Amino acid sequence: MQSGLSPRGHHNAHGPFRAIFIFSLLVLFIATASRIALGLWQADRVAAVDGWSHLLIQGLRVDIATLCWLWGIAALGTALFSGDHFIGRLWQPILRVWLTVGLWIMLFLEASTPAFIEEYGIRPNRLYVEYLIYPKEVLSMLWAGRKLELIFSVLLTIGTLWGGWILSGKLTKNLRFPRWYWRPVLALIVIAITILGARSTLGHRPLNPALVAFADDPLVNSLVINSAYSLVFAIKQMGSEEDASKVYGKLDNAEIIATIRQESGRPDSAFTSTDIPSLSFNQASYTGKPKNLVILLQESLGARFVGSLGGLPLTPNIDALSKEGWYFDNLYATGTRSVRGIEAVTTGFTPTPARAVVKLGKSQVGFFSIAELLKNHGYTTQFIYGGESHFDNMRSFFLGNGFSDIIDQKDYKSPAFVGSWGASDEDLMRKANSEFERLHSEGKPFFSLVFSSSNHDPFEFPDDRIELYEQPKQTRNNAAKYADYAIGEFFKLAKNADYWKDTIFIVVADHDSRVGGADLVPVSRFRIPGLILGDNLAPKRDHRIVSQIDLPPTLLSLIGISDSYPMLGRDLTQVSDDWPGRALMQYDKNFALMEGKDVVILQPEKAAQGFEYNEKTEQLTPYAPAAAALEKKALSWALWGSLAYQQELYRLPK
């Protein structure tokens, strides 16, 4: 018998913390092995920042902190409740479940990390959780495109839960338990170790991803932390992420408003409201009979897939059409997800570190959209999609903010092809054409947002439509070529339809696919195609830097709608050709403002950094410090979105 401990069973009894200790060693091994494997996979990027020592040492620090969060309370419960009595016997299965599930979570998240990095260029973050809201779509996508990964994840889950339960059972047998008078002392020791370990610092701020970040490569920084820590931290931030001032720092509201008004390019006299600070009157450049407006929003079609923008030769139809309309050489998306692109092209709202307004609570009703404005002008407003419109909360947001007609998968009769994401792009385009013919025959102007989906993992599309760019068939490049094919087929129909002469069209991507890179914000991966077409619209190649938020004011001007609205993007029909342009880009928690060649990037809890962007090499060259004037503009743009959302300032007058 040892002092203070009572024996149970035979002489080789073990202490009550044995199971927690062994499971902790297993987790440390899993996390470290995963980190080394991921580092070897991305060895060039790790070596480029001389990151191996930081990766392993600081990674171990994060893993220990994770264990304290994961099993600190379990250790406290063991210190207080373990024993050969009723409560102890009740505590044993609770502890076994806790250990088994914790081990499974850690192993499962690390196992799924490579696929997530391949898709999003960073460890699992809030996107991992957001996609779980749509199990049907996600599971069908995974089954169609990642069968082996899905089967492996099921086997891994079964094996880990079974093995963890068996192991925890063995480790919680033949234990010796603390005497009652030692338990308060052990509890205090456990609490102290848990708090110190979880904080991992004696400083004012506890451990967080910014504290162990050391490079200007977001992926390498994310490798330092483990995927469970990354995911939980992202979930925790989701509750407070709506306020960008908590991420980047503060500015006085009056200063924010004055700066964004000035940066909008509008004269002070154009702003007509104190209640809605960004509300301004905008005179359209076209003054004839108002035209229809059609936005063909293309899923994941970055500039690197577009031949006429220097990308792969996958878009012969867009390349040919680019000679017939207003074509943008340097158009940049505001983000990396479809809802961010929808936010930009339908509302003109500036990006924030929060989720796009399509998914936020306060913006579901009464939030400005061009659909609402056009509805007030007598337009029929509609959203046409090949999949299920509830995905990413689109249906709710659209119906609450000016869209009167939603057409989705259930409305297609005998589609030519249906994949994981719904009816194919060619079905979508044929449906859109028939809708436009119907609306035109009714004599009312219409606005339609048409959102494609075929160019999305698992890249399913009909056979015998295109000459495949590569083998096998279901690849990103082939899907991009098919999306272009569908666009070409649509304009063959549109040009021969009666509505053609009365309509302005824009073909624009929501974002690029698999946005990632070694830069704090991979600027080149935000570049997307944009092409405005219409009867009697003069062909033009526009070399200015343009943001997605500039498109809705420009489109309203082209269709002849003069009115007051809160959008701050530029009407490009009324901006001189020598304007260098500017673009706003949100990359996870980093925000970039690019003006001409100058770029300033804001990061959470860090000083702003300045860069020069080389369009030809697609490289950012750092210079320090960031220009003060540009930094203030960037901070104002970044904070405006949160301010406008929280105080419900982005609306039309009631």
C-alpha cells in the first residue's frame, strides 16, 4: 500500500489517471505524426520559411494545450469521483466514452485534413462546420467524387470507437484510488495544470493561432496548430466574428463613414441620409427605356481556367464572346465561397471576416439587394438554380430581400442530366432561356440571377458535349470546359430571342476554385472573369483593377436605373479609364485592399503589412511599413461592413 492510496485488486494496480495519460500519449503521437506528414507533403513551403523547428516545437505546445481542453475536466472528475463505490462505478463508463470519443475526434479530423487542405488551402476551419448543415448535398458529393475517402472515414470511425472502447476498458481496470483527504489536493493540482496548460502562457492573452503564427504563408501557419484546435477556435469565433473591430482594431465611426464615402468616388452632395450613411443618389449613364438584367454567376471559374485571361484553353466560348462585349482583365472576387460572391454581385456589400450576409441573421429581411431596388421599379425578380435553393441559406435570403420567384431543381421537367448538385448547366441555361422568353412576352422588365453548379466537385456533367481536356472525365478542368460549353449554348439561344435587344447580361464567376498559396492573401487566386454583353454595347477590354462590388452599380447604370442606394462600389461607366482601380479581398481572417500595384493586408491582432503586387509574376513583394493612408482606407473598408450589418445601416429608406 502506498501512502494516501487504498489498494484495489492485486499488487500491480495502477493509478486512476493511467487511462488519461495513455490516451494523451496516443493523441500527441497522432497530432505530431500528422503534422510531420503534412509538413513533408508541403515541404517546399515549410522550407521556404525555415519552419520545421517552429512547426514541431510550437505544434507540441498547441497539442498539449488541446489535451488540457479535451481532458482537463475528465481528469478533474477522475480525481474527485473515481473509486470502488457507486459514483466511481458510474464515472468509469463516462470516462471511457469521453476518452474514446476524444481520441476519435482527434484522429478523424487529422485524417480528413489533407482533403480539406487540397480544397481550401488551410486546415479545417468554420467551413468544415458550415457544410455539415447540408448532409444530403455533402454526402452525395463525397460519394460521387471521394468514395475511397468516405469509405475510409467510416472504417476509421468504427475502428477507432471500437479500439478506443476496448483500450479504455483495459486501462480503467485494477486501479488504486486516492483516499478522500487527498482528493481536494489532487483536484487543485489538476485545475492548476489544466488552466496553465490550456492557456500555455503567463501573458495577458491565452494561446491562440496568432500567437504561434510565424510565417507569411497561411497554410504553414495552420500546420502549427492541430485540426481540432483550428476547428474549435473557428467555431468559437463564429459567435463574435461579426465585429471586425475585434479582429483588426478600431476606428471612430465618423472616421469610417467619411473614409468610405470618399473612397466610393461620389461627391459629398450625393449622400442624402444621416440614418443610412452610405445611401447616395446615382444617375444612370443610360437614359432610355430600362432594360432587363441577367447575371450568369459561374461556380468556381477563376481566371486561371480562362484562355483569354492567360489561363488554360478551357473557355473557347467566353473567349469568343469577350470580343463582343465589355471584358474585364483585372476583376477580383471579394472572397473564396459562393455566398461571398452572391453577396458582392447582388448587394454590393463589402466583405468582412464574418460569414457572408447570405447566412447571417440580421440580413435575412430588409437588407439591400439590387433585386429589391429593381422590384420597386416594377421588375420581376428571380433566382434560377439547378440544385436545391435552400443550400447555403440562399432561398431564405433571396425571398427576404427582393427576389419574388425562385426556380430550383424541383422545377425541371425531364432534365438531360442530374448530378450531385442538381440539374446540369445546360439544363439550367435552357430553363433560363425559356423563363426569359416567357417574361418578355408578358411585357414586364425582369432581373434574373442564374447560378451554375456543374463546375463543382465531383465535376459531373453529360457525356459527348465537349472534347475532354484530360482524362479521366470528372476533373476540374473538364468541368470548367463544360461550364463554358453551356454558356456558349445559352448565348446561341439568347441572340435569336426577342428579349436579346432589351437585356444586359453579365457572365461572372463567384470565386476561383481551391484558393490557396503561400501569401497572406493569394491575390492571383482572386482574379476572375467578367464579361458584360448586350445589344449595341460597344466591345471594350478594361484593364483597370475592378472589384465584384463595382459590378452591381455599373449594371444598374447600364440598364437605366437612376436611384438612391447604399452600395459603395463604383459605376464603371462614369469612372475615367486612367483610374487605377481598387479591389477588396477577404481570405479567411485576412483582409486585403489593393490600389493599383499597392496592397495592404490586415491580419487579426497584428500590424498591417504593405506589399507591391506584380501582375505578371503574380507575386507580392513586402515593404515596411504599410503606407499609413492605405492602411486607414483598408481598415475603414474592413470595419464598414461590420458596422453596417450590426447597426442595420445597409438598406433602403423605410
